[in-house]
Amino acid sequence: QVQLVESGGGLVQPGGSLRLSCAASGSIVSMNSASWYRQAPGNEREWVATITRGDSTNYAGSVTGRFTISRDNAKNTVYLQMNSLKAEDTAVYYCKVVQYGVGYWGKGTLVTVSS
């Protein structure tokens, strides 16, 4: 099966930046679409951003202009560049990759934005 491992989370001050990575391994052959989701304590998981096979992107309104999703197909890796971070961005961030119509999830990486 496909395994996804997120990295890059941690503690950052408001206004700071972080770059999350999602590396796919195992039976990965070709990524179709890839997305980032996040879940804050007490909240349901929400969609953050998506990048398609053709590299078109879409973002949730709460992160538009601050976050950028990208991919490196040769490395089977998806990225999320997060700038101008706010306290309300604090959450566990999850990567999702679709291959042959099947979705795979990572275990998440914690991002904490606090002074």
C-alpha cells in the first residue's frame, strides 16, 4: 500500500512561516490529486488546499493568499508553504494523496502558532 509521512510541523510565532512536506512511499506509482487538511481540537477535519495532476490549485478562504500547495512528482512529495501564520492556524495537518481512485492519509503533523 501507499504510505504518507508528513514532516515540518512545530511551534512557530504569529506572523512566522513553516513548510510542511508529505512524502509518499510504498506502492506509490503516480499521484493524481493531493490535498492538505487540518483539524483543530474539538473541530471536525477541514479541507485546506488541493493540487491536481495538472498542477491547478485551490484553497480554503481562510488560507488564501497565505498558504501555497505544490508538488514534486519525481520525489513523490507534496508541500504546503505557510506564511503569515495566525493562532487560529493551530491544528494537526494531514496529507491526502489519491492514486487510481483510492485515497491515502498520513498520520498528521502538529502545527502550533503561539507567542
